[in-house]
Amino acid sequence: MAKRDFYEILGVPKNASDEDIKKAYRKLAMKHHPDRNQGDATKAAEEKFKEAKEAYEMLSDPQKRAAYDQYGHAGVDPNMRGPGGAGGADGFGGFSESFGDIFGDIFGGQRGGAGRGRQVYRGSDLSYAMEISLEEAAAGKESEIRIPSWDNCGTCHGSGAKPGTSVKTCPSCNGSGVVQMRQGFFSVQQTCPHCHGSGKIIPEPCTACNGQGKVKKHKTLEIKIPPGIDDGMRIRSTGNGEPGRNGGPSGDLYIEIRLRKHDLFEREGDDLHCHVPVSISTAALGGEIAVPTLGGKASIDIPEGTQHGKTFRLRGRGIKGVRSSYPGDLYCHINVETPVKLTEHQRKLLRELEESFQKGGNKHSPNDKGWFEKAKAFFF
């Protein structure tokens, strides 16, 4: 797929100032940062974030920008070389040498031009799902996790060759890890198909590690969960992903947080919600009730005549999010309970109470009059 124009990616004109380029990049970086996007949008956001970062890397540097303005993507592509070769009259070789490391370090691709040795590759990122309780998310915690890791093979001591044999220099690329292919005006550099960029071949691989020079093990990591973390957020552990190839840097480990369902509370951002059962007599007569919070017990004054579904707000009794200055609130939703399993005496008292309500008309039922007015059309 053809690469998009760097100016188009950042949404700036070609004569944009350095400050305009910086502002445009910051805006896109904030919008598409992986930590600000969750679920299905994460992968698309990561791609746009990387695309914006690449455009800014090129346009924020005067030399790179000049090369891009003159030659387009070919001027900053480390795989493109003019007929003059490295440092030739066309200048492509010089730009390839200058920018090869940027692409390798940022995007995990190959780095290094011809004559600079074998190509190195960044390792893949890993994902780990961690389930925690609501209380742990609110207060934060330190936890240990076990993840796959790699260690040097004890049989071949990391060489990948069978004991008694040795690793050979690849005859196809002479140890550089890359081969040159001529395509018209340009000489294109590609990964050597025989050694896969390592610059070496192993005639007799070690049977213990199948020639990889490393064996899979497990290691324990200490992870610090920040207070206020929410479901779907991720924590990055740098360098604890898959190891790189040919000496390249390791990828990162992303710990994705999953909140366990709570028995009482439901979280909505920094706010908490809970449903509080109240007896019919307390709702009618009023009184003080105790409600739970993450910090302990709190009290609510129930006014006389409180209806089912009434919500009471306790300020600051929610959760202080990782990016919040103040904690959220706790919303207590009242559930008026209808009594069950009544005795005959209780039934008699309720019937007497109902008769007294009827004698008082609608004044004891605040919702009856309005409801019956709306229902008339269906009754007659």
C-alpha cells in the first residue's frame, strides 16, 4: 500500500512552520494514543499514532524535511539508494544511512544499511490480561505475574550450533544480512533469503534449542497497579515482550486490566452506583439508614414519603481516577421493598391501613392522580 503524504497525515500545508507541525502532531498523538483508546479501536489508534509519529520525525528535522520535499518518500527511505551509492551524487545513500535507525527503533523493522552489518529486528509486543477487584483498582496494588521469557541455551551456550560445530558466515550476503537487487533507477536492499537477515547460517543446529540459541522459560515480574485504574486500561512494561532478532531490542509487555464484578457497586468512570433496599415503613415515615462505601460506612437521611427509585448522591465517595484531580461520587438508588410472608395479624393491619388511605383520597398517593388521568383513554 502506498504511503500517505506526511503533510496530509499531520493536516498541515507544505509551508507550515515548525511550531504548526509540532502542534498538529501533539493533537494527533493525544487523540490516537493507545492508552486513550480501548476495545476494537485500539489497533486502529495504534496505527494512526505510529503514522503521525513517523510524519513528525521526518518533518521536524530540517535535513529530513528538505530531503522529503525534494524526493518524496524515496528521499527518506533507508532501502532506497541512487546510482551514486552511499554518499553518491544523488544523496539517497546518505539519507538511507541517516534514517535507518529511526525506522528500526520506532517501528520494530530492520535497521542498518549496506556495509553496516546484519539487520536487527525489534521483538513483538506481548499482552497479558490481569483481573483485579474494584477495591484493588481504587487503592492500587503491587502484584507479581509470571510470563514466558527466553534464556540462552545451556547446550550450545547461545550459539545455536550443535556442540563441536560452529556458525558459518552466510555466503549469499557475506555476513551483511542483506542483498542488493537492482530495480531500474534504484538499487533496492532486501533481507537475505538464506540467513533471514542474521548474516550467519548454522550447518548443524543444536538439538536442544533447534538452532535458536535460546530456550523458553518463565520469569516473575513485579507490576505496580496505579490507584484509580479502570477496566480496559493498559500498563506497559518496557522490554518484557518477545526478544528481538539479531541483537535487536525486545518488545514490550502490555498488562490489560479487567475489573471483577462487584457484589454491591457498579463503576461508571470515577462514579460508583449501588442499590439500597429500604423498608416500606422507613420510606413512608423517613429515617436514617447506613450505606456502604469503599472507605467504610456512611449514613443517609431518608425524608418522609421517599419513593422507589429515588437517588441520593454522596460527593467524593467514588473513585479518584488515574487522570483525575478529585474523586467521583457515590449514587445510592433506593429500592423500596414490599413486605412478604405476612402473618394474619399483619395482613389485617395492612387492610386497615389501606382503608384509611382510601378515605384520605389521593393525598396519600402522589402519583395516582396523574397516572389515572393519562390512563383514562384506555379505560373508556
